Amino acid sequence: MTTGPLDRTRAAVSRLSPGYFALVMATGIVSSGLRLDGATWLADVLLVIAGVCFLGLVACTVWRLVEFTSRAVADFFDPQRAFGYFTSVAAAGVLASGVSAHGMVTLALVLFIVGFTTWLLLGYAVPWATMLDRSHHPTVRGANGSWFLWVVSSQSVATMAAILERHLHSAEHLFAMIAVVAWSVGVFLYGAESMLIALREMLYDADFAPSYWVCMGAASITVLAGAEILDSPGSTVVTNVTPILDAATVMFWSFASWLLPMLMLAFCWRHFVRRMSLAYDVSLWSMVFPLGMYAVASVHLGQVEQLPWVEHIGRVELWLAFAIWCLVFVGFVRHVSRTLLRRNVSLADDEPLRHQIT
């Protein structure tokens, strides 16, 4: 049936993926990388885009929760989609990092409070709904790369806390403790989820969807969070765990570096051997974010550990991440334009499965 702009927008909101905040994650982290490499004006442009997208997605998410509650709740119990809600935490994290670089510490603190609160709530609710309540979906079959977003959100909280520790000296011990706790939770979650997803791949067919890049993104943000904590003023809790942080950060960077070629080969196999479509898909942001995060984490690690060759790797890889961001963003703009301008749309339409996995 022929519909107006409002009806088309409502239809799009009803089908909105919980993981669409990955758009903000990817844009924000590439912006941070460009700033580190000296491309300040370009970094500011991407930061503004990330901020606008974040506000728009918050509005659309609230709209969806209010008007399309049943769909939002169904996503919450779906192992393939529920962990996408954690992207809102990581999105707040990259924005907090970006605005703090401009001296907007109060705004960064607000984003931290929002992200930290959301992380706590989702950190208990999502696993209970998807893994412990087996009456809805089989747990292992539903496991996928988006589950690592739980790790990403934890390390995002750790990164935000470490950054705020350097700006808010009156509460530096509190932020240091939060940073170390969130980082530690993320490390343990990485190990647990790796085993679950490895089991899933052994029992069921592997499809190497773009969401599996989040595995590398989670390892990379663990490196970034560790480097940020190591670079903090040095409260007692940080001093006590410095040897562990130091060793684990280098180990996670090594693992992320090992994953990168493997994921690139999997991408080629998926799209050039199996001939799967390269059309725009929300899950592509889950590939851009790890590439940007690996670059930023490498630069920070190289600076903290005084390893210039690691920093150089990050700076080179950053421009690859930016190029891919440009391609995906063009696809995103075209996708939004076609969605809002097409005449025939129905609220009963469901997205294809490929649009459902973050």
C-alpha cells in the first residue's frame, strides 16, 4: 500500500535493530583515531556525525520501546539480537572519549553515568533472558559474534572511567576502582564467551557473519582500556594490578593481531567464494568498529609501552578503517533514503535474517 513519510518512518522504527548503535561506535572510534593521527578537522566532522546519530538512535529506540513494545521485548529474549542492546553503552563510551578531548568533561561524565547504569542493568538482564531462560531459545545455537558486545561494553566503561580519572582528581580513586573492576569483568567474559561461541561453531554450521569481527573488537578495546588505565595517575588499586594489566594488555593485542588476517580471509571466503551479498547491512558496522578500535588501541599501546612499531601499525591501519567507514556510511545513507522514500511499506514486514544479527 502507498504510505506517507510518517508511516515509512514508523515501519523503519518498528524493525530497528537493537545493535544499530554500532554505527555510533564505529564512527566515534574512527574519529578518535583520526585525532590521534593529527587529522583534527576530519575527526571533528565524524564526532559530530556520531553525536547526531546517537541522539537520533536514542529517540528511535525510545519510540520503539513505547509504540512497538512487543517487538523490543522479543528482541530482548532473542540470543541473536539481545546483545545488540550493549552497543548503546559502547556508543556512549566513544562519545565520552571524543567530547573529553574537547574539554567537555561534564558531558563526558553524564555519558559515563548513562553508560555505566545501562551496563549494570543489561549486564544482568540480557544474560538471564537469553542464556538462563531456555524456554525461549536454545542457548548455544543462538550464540554469535554479537555476544562479545557484552565484553565491549565492559571495557568501554573501564575506558571512560580511566579517562575521567585524569580529569576529576577529587574522585580519581573511585574512577580507578571502577576502571579496574570493569576491565577485569570484561577479561573474564571474553574467556567465557569465547568458549560458548567456539562450541557453537563446532556443533552448527559457521557462517562468519560480520558480527564475528566483534571478537577482534572486544580484544582490541581490552587493549585500549588497559592502556588507558596504565596511563592514569596511578592510584593504589592501579599500582597493585599494574603487572597483570601490563602483561594482559600485550597478550590481548597479540591475539587481536592474530585474529585480523583470519577475519579478512573469512570475509573473502564469505563474499567471494560463497558469493554472499555485499549490500549495506547494519552488521557491517560491527566490522568497521573493530578495525577502528584495533588502530586506536595499537597507537595507545605503542605510546604507553614505548613500542613505536606497534604505534606505526595502528596509524597505518587507521586509514584502512576510515576508507571502509566511508564505504559503509555511503551505503547507510542510501539505505536510509530508500527506506524513507519508498512508497510501499507495511508494519507487518520483517527484516531478512541478515539484518537481524548485529
